[in-house]
Amino acid sequence: MSSEQTPDPAAAEEAEPRPARVTAAAAIAALEGLALVVGGAWMLVEGLTGHPDDRTSAVTGGVTLLVLALLPLLAARGLIRLRGWSRGPAVITQIMALPVAYNMAGADSFAVPAGVVLGVAALTALYLLINPETTLALGIRGPGNAGKRP
């Protein structure tokens, strides 16, 4: 084993374990990002190989979903690594998901259960992200505490 692969015992003691709330929020964000990737890829493939009513709209929609997938995926990666900046994109993702969930839940199709699941996931993730334990784990200080050490 090289010295690069040998874990430093002092660093292991200093590193605190990631709270389960942060891990759960990261998992929800990652699942939402993956769902956007799957939806975007499906729209893009259907737009290019199928017979959509408007090929340009189908391709544009697919590419848009693929680009939008970057936000929750990057936020999930940052949350797993306990980066303070990651909470903002994760919260934005959940806020953007709520109107989508509302519209899906109001549809007359198979989208109703998907909308309910998305809404519950977004609300759960928001709760996890604004929890004081998450804020502390990410090293986020409140207003007026910028110069103070945690």
C-alpha cells in the first residue's frame, strides 16, 4: 500500500461523520437529478427517432431537462462532501419541484402518483436542508455570525 492510500489516523479523528439528514437530502437530490436525466434522454431520443408532433420542441425539451439535471446532481455531490455552497442549489431544486409536483398531481393520468411522490420528496428534502443539524454540518453561519467561528 502506498503512502497515498494509507489513511491518516489524525485526519480520520478530525472528520466528523456526515449526519443522516445530509445524506438523505443528498440522496433525494440525486434521485431527482437522475429522473431528469432519464426524462431528458427519453424526450431527446423520442424527438430524434420517433414521430413527435413537433420535433424541435421535443429535442429542445430533452436538452433542457438534461441541463436542468446538473443542478440537483451537483448539489447532491456537494452535500455528500459537506460543502456549504451545496445547500443553495439543493433548496432551489426543491422549490422548483413543488409547482411541477402540484401540476402533476392535478392531472388526469398516471402523473398523479408521480406528482404526489415528487411533492413529498421535495417537502422532505426542504425540511432536511433547513434543519439546524444540516446547517451546522455544512458550516453555514446565520446572519450576523460571519466573523464567528462555529
